[in-house]
Amino acid sequence: MQAIQAATSTAAKVLGPLGADLGAIAPGKYADIIAVDGDPTSDVAVLEHVDFVMKAGVVYRQDGRPVTR
């Protein structure tokens, strides 16, 4: 869990004032979200197989193209 936090919320805090808007999933914040099939706190290897990616409110496929709506 510490490694996951280091790459996400802790990394956002290091950015100083910008960190106030990063590293959290909440209204008005900037968050990129991924979903995996499994619990990365039990098996970090599940992060190697990302099933869902959202960046800046847009859902992307693994190939990086936006999903057609």
C-alpha cells in the first residue's frame, strides 16, 4: 500500500500548491483513475493488467483512444 500511495497521493503532496487539486477522487479535483481485476494491496501484480482508464473525465481504452459515445 505504501508503494501505491507513493505513486499517487504522496506524489501529489510533493507538488506543493498544485497538490491541493491532485491525488484525490472528489468533486473539483483532478484525478486519473484506473481499475484492475483484483486487490492491488494484496497482489501488486494486478496493476500490470489495467482494465479501465479515466483521465480528465474521459474514459480511454488501453490503446489510448477515447471510447466512442
